[in-house]
Amino acid sequence: MTREERESQNRKVDAEIAKLIAETAKINSENRFYPLVVGSGATLAIVAIAKLFL
């Protein structure tokens, strides 16, 4: 394997690492709001059920 091939392979690996870091950051930011969405959905369901009986 020549030096240029190794450098090319290293650039590909670096690009893949950067992509994985970006995807991880996106997932982590989405997970931060997940409990809020679930909580608001549960609250809405409870209010809807209570409204049916009142």
C-alpha cells in the first residue's frame, strides 16, 4: 500500500468518524426532548378522558 493510498484511507476514516460524531450529537439532542413529548402526550390523553366523563 502506497503512502497516497494510506492517506486516502485515513481521510475516509476521518470522514466516517466525523459523520458518526454528528449523528450522535443529533440523537442526543433529540433524546433530551423525548420525555417532554411523552409527558405532554400523556397529559393530553388524561385531559381527553376526563373531558369524556365530565
